[in-house]
Amino acid sequence: PVEHFLSDYQPLSFAIDDVFLTFELQPTATLVSNKMQMRALQAATQLWLDGEQLELLSVELDGEDITASCEVSEAGMSVPTAGKKEFVLLIRTRISPQDNTALEGLYRSSGNYCTQCEAEGFRKITYFFDRPDCLSLFTTKIIADKSANAVLLSNGNLIDSGDLDGNRHFAVWQDPFKKPCYLFALVAGDLACHQDRFIAADGREIDLRIYVEPKNIDKCEHAMQSLIRSMQWDEQRFGLVYDLDIYMIVAVDDFNMGAMENKGLNVFNSKFVLAKPDTATDVDYEGIEAVIAHEYFHNWTGNRVTCRDWFQLTLKEGLTVFRDQEFTADMLSPAVKRIEDVKALRNNQFPEDAGPMSHPIQPQSYIEMNNFYTMTVYEKGAEVVRLYHTLLGEQGFRQGMDLYFQRHDGDAVTVQDFRNAMADANHVDLSQMHNWYIQSGTPVVSVESHYNASEQTLTLNFRQRLNTGNEDFKPLLIPVRLALFDHSGQALVLKSKDPQLKLYADQNHEGLFEFNKPQQSLTFTEVSAQPLVSLFRGFSAPVIVEFDQSNQELALLAQCDTDSFVCWESIQTLALREIKRLVDSYAEKTNWMVSEAFTNAFSALVKDEKMDKALKALALSLPDLTYIGEQYEVINPDAIYHARKFLQQQLAQQNIEQWLKLYSELNQSTEYRYHKDDIAQRKLKTVCLQYLTQLDDYIELAEAQFDHADNMTDALASLQCLSHTDTAARKRALGDFYDKWQDDTLVLDKWFALQAASHHIHALEHVKQLVEHKDFVYTNPNRVRSVLGVFGRLNLLGLHRADGKGYQFLAEQVIKLDALNPQVAARMVGPFTHWQRYDGQRQQMMKQALEMILAQESLSKDVYEIASKSLR
Ligand code: B3K
Ligand code: ZN
């Protein structure tokens, strides 16, 4: 397979100014005619177009048939242009959407036609410059059988439609904005439409449409309201107004990822559109609101200003994730959203960055671009955008955004262009930010504090390095938001002469320290007693912090810090220390004990009635298994699982009265509302139930909740508690749930996922049965992710079984899946990439699994890239 390098970038030598596409849709023989108005940009030599899995029918150059003189290969075709400066190229090809199980290009889902072109799927539709810096005006004519395809959609505005002979009809769509082909979309089928409208800031009325299968028409209102809120928010926060008169969203069941921001015609995984209280959980509702917003925000950050090449992916994704995070924070709770995002980053991006697939947010090379839609490019990328925001402030950031659009609207640009706009708009030098884009690995910041009583000074010594141990590491610009507290919990007024420290206006209680050298120290004066140090408030940079604070200091910070992230973090660190102590004494687990200091602090928290319910739920939740694992060079799955479980049981037992009281207070049923107060209440109730069901006596509470739940959040929470037990109640509830929901695909995914994540002793056997289940289908990515994805990511005990059967199973499944859908198969290889983190025996077995995968003939480049790089 070919590896592509950023350093090889060459600008295009031809432009495609206009494209007229005609599709004659047939399940196994769709005819695509592609008429391109082209222009040579240089005294061009060769015209080479990307094209894969296409049946070429004919090529015409300015009306002349030149098919015979075109050279076709597996990757594309070269076309002789006879040195013409301007010409029209007409290419006719045939494709089979019906057989397209890779779900890239034009394919069918539930009998409807849809497309997915990003990153390089357009070349499976027709020959083209399938790269983001080729910007063209698209007109699309769709011709199809009328009875099966009442709805015919593409990007832009509908400019013509009508009937044809043989019970066929057509529609012509024209997109007035130039765009790269990855934003092209076509949808046709039997779809129902949920409609609303939005009056834009400039007074235009925008027609909003959500297309779904007719049976789902009652599940669109939340998505529609989310869209309206996104449009409003982007106008208010960034002054960005929608540019077409129609915005369409189509929900399909078979989709490789969450959704796609095609110009004016988003195609969505139905999971991120459909919701009703009895079928969708709070997490689903939040996910829908966030993904609808994310795709909408791409209209400016991604579509109007796009990427020069795919190495710039974080330019649009990091920025758009940052924007959707800010949106969700404003819709729900900023404090809760920040903590949830940090958890996700630590659980998923940190491990990725510590493993063999580690890459900078601007990767330097790829074999299969689809493999680089990663947590690093997206979530770490968003953290890097957040750094600009932290450094420049809201106003400075907005000025940077305004300049970015002013300079680059309608262009395909690079991450440097974004940085320059931020710097120039604020008249500052941000060149050091470059180092965040080119280095992989997680930065580690170690801090030592020295208090000098006679001088009344506090000095903080900072050092930075990368966890990859890279020797020629280039220092990063790391903004450290910090505060000091006295031991009665009062914030101190900060006094320092350090020019690298900026004090915030709010009475100088918080500072922003620009830490940008390998080592640097910061001194505060007039500090009358040794203070508590609150560092990286709001998680002001995506780093690992090494700072030795005593348990007592952490317990105090947990109580007094005005920054909810540091409060939460302090409690998590205390819990983590307990768990690590237990893990380290796993061999003597009969003597396991939990420290009184911790249980006292924890009990105080359970009793706390003033704390925000959502934050309380987060604080009472123990660190996730993956994050605990990340603390170790060699992960011992059994020790980690049992240590966490033991702590959970102890905390359940010791606070039993409180849990029962709290649970019954919270377990008041009111009609479901998607509102942050209600979400918080359900969340905290779930945490109570999770502790209570650690004790056999209270499993019946979960059963009762399951039987009486009138919304999916409560039903699923209780079923999840039951799923980890080995009880008759588990069996009964899973059976009832299946009977009730077997016809609802998205709900059934939850049923599969719960079992795949279950810590039941026979988890692996259950998962093996799940892939044999009549409702399991390899061609549906959501179903595959619900079983294989969840098993690989969350089933620590099942996957890492000492006998290696978990690995064997997953490897076989990857191979099976690769023949159908390489993109999804490649994601399932993820768990194996961390093989170096396990003991010798497991390492051996995980490597064997990777080798077994690599030994397959006709392996996709998607799976090949991940598996081979992991063994490198
Ligand atoms: N841009 C798409 C992701 C495309 C993934 C291609 N494998 C969705 C998004 O990030 O908004
Ligand atoms: Zn995106």
C-alpha cells in the first residue's frame, strides 16, 4: 500500500470550475455521467484523475470520444488533453450501490440511496480530483424510479424537477457555493419529512427539513430543535449566519460514523437524529444536540473555509469540536461539560497518544486517510484550539475568527493560516504554537512548590517533557490557569512580578501563567502562610500533571476550590490513590482495606446537599477502568477491575443509609424533560443505584426501577446494573427488554451493547452468542460497534482473558468484517494496538492476534495500516 506524505503536497495543475453530474439510479447498475468544465493552471503535462472500483464506459474531450487513449489503473486514469487550456471532459461510468457494503461512495441503506464521500469516497462515484483543494460549482441531476424513490436530494437549491417516461422522475439541484467533492451528497428513496423554519439574522427564512424513514417521523423534534438552537447560537457567539435557503438532514441506519456535513444536505447516522423519551437516553439526547450542532457549525468551519489537504484535517475538526463543546456547555452546564470532555480525552486520546498509532494533530503521513479521524485529530485538536481561546480570551479569539473568515472565505487553507489569523488579529506572536501541531505524545508537566516563610514567597518550579521521552522535544506554550487558597479555603489575592503571569480582573484571584520553556519558575510574593495550590484550573491544557499534593491538601481543595474541575480532579486523585494502593497489594487481597481518610471525605460528599447534582454524580463516580489502567506501564486487568470493584462495594456498604435516602429522594417520577436539572437528577439517581446494586440485598431496587421506568434513561440505567450481576433478574429483564424493543434498531443496539460490556463471568461466551444472534448483522456498523466495539473497548475482563480466547475471538471477527467494511473493521483493531501495555504472556497473544490478521490475503489497507504500524 502507498503511504502519502504531507511534505509531498503539490498544488493542482488543473481547475474543475463547473461539474454537471447526472445519476440514473439503479440498485446494481447506476449510470453516472460527469461533465467537467476544466482549465489548465500550469503549462500542464499530464491529467490524472482519481477513480476506484468504477466501470468506465466512455470519455469525451470537447465532444470527441477519447476512451481508447485513456489509461486506466486501479487508482485512477490518465487522460490526454492535447495541451488544451480550457476544455470540457465528459466521463461516463457505471457503479453498483447495492453491492457497496463498505458504505463509502454511493450505497444503499434500508433500500434508500445515499452517499458518503469524505475523505476519499467521491472517487468511487466518478473520476475526479478527489482532494479538498479542488473547489468546483456542482449541479446534480438525479433520475430514478418514482415509486421507490419519491424523494430526490442533492446539495444546494432545487432548480428543476419533473416526470419522465417509464414511471421515472428527475430532480436537478444546484449548489451556488464552490466546494470540494468530499462535501458532495445525493440521497434518494422513500422518506418522510419533518419540517420547520428559521429566520436568520439577515431576515431570510430558512427551510429546515429532516428526512427519515416514515416509521420514524415521530422522533425528529429534538433534532429539529437542536438545529434551531445551533443556528441561533452561531449567530450570537460568532456572528455566523447560514448561507443557503434550505438546510436538509437525512437519517440513515447504515453509516460508518456519526454524521457528515455535506453542503446543505447533511447525512446522519440515525442514532444522532432519532429520539423519543421512551427510546432514547439523556446521553442520546445530548449526543444528538452535539452532533447536529457540530455538522451545522461545519458550514463555516469546514465548508466555507476548507482544508488544503487531509493533513490539515484538525483545522476543521479541532475547531468544530471546540465550537460544539462550547455550544453544549452553553446549553447544559459548562462545568459538567468540561469534566466530561476531560474524561473522554483521558480515557481515549491519552492511550492513543501513548501507543504505536500515536500521531501529531497534524499527521505527517497516512496510508488510509479514514484511519486518521482520530481522538487526537478531533479532541486533542479541540484542546489546542481551546489554548488560543485561553491565551487570547473570548474577545481576542473572536477577533481571530473574524479575521480568519475575512481572509479565507471560499478557500482551502492550512493550520498555519488559522494560527496566523489568531496572531495577527491580536498583534501577538503565536509561532511557538506550531509545536503543538507537529509533536505526538502527551506533554507531562511536573511542578514543585517551595514556600519560604521568612521571605513570604511561594515559588513554583515547572518542567515540561513528552511522555514519549522524545529527546529533541520542542517546548510547548502551555497556559496554566492557577489560584492559591489559604487553609481556611479563602482565595488569595495573587501578587507576582513575573511578566509571564497575567492576572484576571476578578480581584486578582486567578492568574494565567504562560509556561513556554523546558523549565521555568514563578514566584508569588506576600504569601503569609503555606497556601493550597490550584493548578490547571478548568484543565487549561491537555497535559499530564505531576504535582505532589498531600491527601489532606486534596481533600481541602475538593471542598474549597471555586473551580469545579479542580474540585472534581482532587476527589478523583484521592480515589485513584486508594485504587492504586489496592492494585499494588492485589496478591494479598484478603487483607484489602480502604483508608479512613478517604472514606470520610467520600461520605461527606454523599451527604452534601448543597452541591450541584450533576457535579455530585461526577464526583461520586470512581475513575474509569481505562483511566486507572493508564496509570500503569504494565496493566493488570484483573487487579484493576477487582480493586475498583472492592472500593465500590466498601463505599456502598459504608454509606448504605445515605444511598437509600438519596435514591428514594431522587426516584420521583415526573414526565421526561430534556432539561439540565432533570438530567442531573437522573444521573445522580443512577450513581446511587450503581452503588446500591453492589450489594445483593438491593438488586431488587434495579428490578423495580426497570419495571416502572417510563423513560429509556431510567430503564437502561437499571438494566445496566442488572447486566453485571449473575441473577435470574438479569435474565428476566434482558428477555423483557428484547421482547419489547426487538423491532427498534437503535434500542436493540443498546441491548447488544449492555451485554457486550457486562462484567459477567461468562462475558465472552455471551458475546460469542451475540454475534450468532438472528438480529446481529455485520453490514450494520452500529450493530457491529454495539457488540465488537464495546467488547474491545470496555470489556476489560472478557477481552483480556488469561487464556487468550478474547483476543482470538476479536481477531477472527476483524477478519470477517474486513471483507465487508474495512473502515469499521480497522476501528475494531484498536484494542490490540495497546499490546505493549500488558504482561509478557498477554503481549505474546495480542501480537499473535495482530499477526493472524496481517496474514490474511487481500487485507484492506485500512486494517493493514493499523495492524502493521502496531507491530512496528
Ligand atoms: N467530517 C465527518 C467525518 C468523516 C469521516 C470520514 N471517515 C464528520 C464530522 O467530523 O463532522
Ligand atoms: Zn467534524
